[in-house]
Amino acid sequence: MTGSVHVEAEMASQPACWRRAAEIAAGPLADALPRPGERVAIVGCGTSLYMAQSYATLREQAGLGETDAFAASEFPHRRAYDRVVALTRSGTTTEVLELLQRLRGQIPTTAVIADPDTPALQLADATIVLDFADEQSVVQTRFATTALTLFRAHVARQSGQAFDIERIAADAERCVAEELPAGILDKTQFTFLGRGWTFGLANEAGLKMCEASLSWTASYPAMEYRHGPISIAAPGTATWMIGEAPRGLAAQVEATGAQWIDGCADGRDPVAELIRVQRLAVALGARKGLEVDNPRNLTRSIILSEV
């Protein structure tokens, strides 16, 4: 495929990366993550923000403490937190570094990063390095999902919930290999829906399609889709549910002539289902002749200049 050498290999490696993340969640490195009862903010930019949204919802729903997710540039400094977790693949993103610098000595911080040779390592009070999930492609795939797997496994361990990494990894392996939904490559607009913690995944799905294939996309909480956004549904469009679909929504979407995809109807893991969206984004980008590894106007890290 045109310009997608790295991202294709990185997408395929996700099941193995997730298994390693689950091991870390059960080991001493995970002590750097939030403790039960702490009031926590998770910050990130782009893809990392959407993984933060999923983690925040999972942690709070598990009864581990109030948890918020913010873009690093929008952190509410008047609020009191026991810990701030910064998710940043590059460790060099301007907004994240500025926030870590400002919080030093005020609030304990933990950075989850891919590259240890970056400023974030020195600015955060604690770090977890997922260097095995780092990427050469500008487009994030495996680092984001590996970090979320780390968080999910840690939340499950702290709350006494089951976390079957082998089942989840098997779902991911299936999503790496199986055919994409029939006719999906011919759609002109894509809407992604989620509920609870999978709303962050829906946001990420929309972003991935936008940056890798320049597709017209949107994302919404599933129950909100009927309150206006469903007006875009029509023949030639697709509505893709990630997570458990609300009762009756499939029929309403199909009545518009849009393609309805219930990605987790067979019980597959929602993060594994995200791999199919990643693959669709890469396939559409390649069809358009795009440099998928290096999307236009984007770089691996967003470093802002005052000049």
C-alpha cells in the first residue's frame, strides 16, 4: 500500500504489545499509576486525549475515585487533584511539557510515554515507558491501544474485576486478519458511536479516519446520535457502533439507507474492534494515494513555536 509500510506492521503487532502491557500492569512499574481513592486527571493531546477519556470513565465506573480527562492545554488549574497522569507517545508535545512543568511540586504526576529519551522523563515525578509499543508512523495505533490496555488491566486488578488478556488479544488477532465490512470502502461519510468508556474509542476512530484517509467523519455518544446527528445518515454513509448498541438504534439507522456496523455484536472486545477502523483508514488512504505513514500537515510530535 502506498506510504503505509510502518503503520501496517504496527497495527498487526498490537496483540503482542497488549500482552506485554498486561504484564506491566501486574508488576511493580504499575505502582506509578493512580491508587484507589485518589482524585485523578488524565491529560493528553489528539489520540492520547481519547485514550484518556476511556481510561477516566473506566476508572470512575470501577469505583476507584473521581477521574477526569482533559486536553493538556485545557487543564483546569483551579481544581484539586491527587495525581495527574500525562499520556504522551513522544514525550515532547508542547502542551504536555508545559503542564508537567507547571505542576512540579504542586501535584504528583505520572507520564506514560514511548520514548524515554525525552523531556517528559525529567519533568514527571514518575514514568512508565512503553518503548516496545513506540511507532515510526506519525499515525498512532499500537502505542495508544497498548497504553489503554495497561490502564484497563490496572483498573481491573485494583477493583477485583476479571481481565482476560488472552481473550482480548485473540479478538485483536481476529480483527487484524478478517475482511473489512462489505462495501465499506465505497462510503463517503463515517460516523462512529460509543457508550460509556467506548465513547473515547469512537472519538479516536473518527480521528484516525480523518488523519489517515482525509475522510469525512464524526463521532457521538450513541444515545445522542438520534438527537440531530442521525440526519446525516443516508445511502453512501456508514454508522459504526463500538461497544453495546442502544436498543432500536440499528433499525433507525438502516431505515435511512446508511450502512450499520455493530462492531461488537458478536461479543468482541471494543479496543480490538478499533483495529478494524485503523485498517479501514489505512486502506482508504492507500486507495487515495496518500502517504499514510506521514499524513499531510502532521508531525510525530506537535511542538509549538512562539515565532
